[in-house]
Amino acid sequence: MLYFFCFMKKILLIFLIWFFALNLLNPLSLKLLFDRTSYELPKNISLKYRHITVPWLNFDGRNYLEIVDKGYEPGYKTDLRVFFPFYPLLIRVISFNLLLNPILIGLGISISAFLVCLLIFYQILKDDKIIEEKRKKILFLLLLFPTSFYFIAFYTESIFLLIVLLVFYFLNKKNFFLASLFTLLATATRISGLALIPPLIWESYNTFKKTKKISWMIIISPFGFIFYSLYLYLVSSEIFPFIFKQKNWNRIIGIFAPFNAFKEGFNNALQGSLITKGNFFGRSMEITEFIFAIFLIFLVILSFKKIKFSYWLYLFFSCLPIFFSGILSSVHRYMLVMFPIYIFLGSLSKKYYYIFCFVFSILLIYFSCLFLRGYWVA
């Protein structure tokens, strides 16, 4: 018990240092960059000290706030059905149907969920018999990942990662009911939640080989995805609009989508797109997106048989929605919740660990400043 409280204090201290350091970048970036952030909010939502909180709602955060406020109402400037419902629904429920400020509730969910993520992740690593030194290295890599600031933004990253980690925590405990239940929630949070089903089946199969018992509860795992699909079909008579409406977000899904994604990504990195012409910050994002996409492929290949196979399955299947979307945009944000990446990188030599920590830290500061001032990052 004493060890647990000492561990909790260490995690909390590290988290607070990281949290306040990122928030210090908010006023600092104001002195370095022109502020593009819009501080306007829906008329029914009031908020003091907007300069502190509103920058954490940039880009997709605004879309989630729109869903929280009005639901999937037609007529909005973009088709919001590509955003899955669990996070905005959770905000709506905890805010007592907007009686409490949904922005503060949403940010509170993200921040607290990520703190719990650190605790659960540490416990998973401990259960996997990973030594103390490597556990700390892995958590530091997660905190320093270039897009980790999304964990405290009005985004799904922290709640989704928490659900993912809980799935694997209960899988390690052979509790297939709770693992399946959290998989259901994951598939209601993001389409990449479906990547949890293959490891769930794999672990269930391994248990069946030993015990000759089948856990039929894994059947419920895709129900979050299924229920959301049925809801959209009933209200709009469209099948999987969150897939087929991706074209509104410049994502053309198809068999040759990975080839098109890398071809376009390479051209954009080399020559730049029409959108980012003459825009240094936009060009830098196109270059980093392509580099991170290549980096992800190498990680998938190199980590095979180097990490637990169920973790690798989750990593592999998490890549499919990215590359089959036909565009490499936001790849470095989608990588953020692929926790096996940190386990693999944490197993490398100290030299590579320090190199990654240094590069990640520089990019984290750069990306955070851009995001907070309303420049597209991911």
C-alpha cells in the first residue's frame, strides 16, 4: 500500500509538471505567433478567461462542442457524423444536459482521463514484468510524444486511450466481459476502436486452447459501432455515412487509398500542396506527416515479435483506417493512442531513447504552440 501511494505521488508530480509546462506555452506562443484562434462560443455557453481555455478547443474540438450543443444537426458547415458519439454524449451527461459548462466538463474529462491513463498504463507494464526503469522510460515517451498535448484538449484522445488501456488491462486479467464492454465503448468513440477486436479474439482463442471454454461475451465488442450505425441509418437512411462522407474531409477511401495517400504525401512533402503554398507552417506539417507515416510503418515492421502479439495486432489494425483513408493528414495524432509504440521504443538502447526524447520534446513544443494559436497541426 505504501509503495502504491509513493507511486501515485510520482505519477501525479510528473503529470503536473507536464501539464503546467504545456499550459505555459499558451501565453508564450502569443508572443511568438499571430493568434488565429477564434474566441467566439455558442450563444448559450458563457466562459470566463477564454484566452486560457478556448485555444484547447481548436479545430476538431469545435466540432465536438457543436455535437455536444446541438447533436448531429443537419445544416452545419461540415458533416459531423464522422465524429463518433461517446465523448460528446459523456460530456452531455456529466454536464447534466448543459446545466454545467460543457467546455470545462469536456476539458476536465480529458485531463482526468489522461491522468488515469498513466496509472493504468504503468500497471499494465508492471503486469507484463517490465522492469521499473523501462516503465518510466515508456511513460516519458508517451508524455513527450509530439502530439501529446491533445490529451488535455477538447478531443477524444485521452478518453479513447483510457478505454484502450482498460481493454488490455482486463484482457491480461482474462476478464473477457469487461474487456468486451470497454471495446464496445471504444467502438462508440472512434472507428479505430474496431482495432481492439482482433486482439480480443486472439486472447480469447488462447484461453480457449487452455481451458476449452469460450467467452461468448466478446460478441458485444462491436456493438458501439453497430448501434451508432443503426442510429444514423434510422435518422438519415444512409449506411455508414461516417465512412462514405469522409470525402467531405478530403479522404477518399478505397482499395488503392494507401498508394494514393503515400503518393500524395510524398509529393506534398517534396513540392508542397496548393493549400500550403507560401505557408511555412503548413509546409512543415506536410513534411512531418509524411515522415511520421514512414516512421509508423517501420515501427509496425520492427516491433513484430518484439512486443506482445495482442499489442502488435492492435498496432497493426489501428494503422488500417489511417492508410485506407487516402490521405496522411493527422497521422501523428492518430499514432498518439497506439500505446505499443512506446513499449517498443522504450525497449531500445539508451542512446536511441535519448534521441527520441530530444526530438519528441522539440516537436511537442513546436506543435503545441501552433495548435494553441489556431494553426493546423493534425
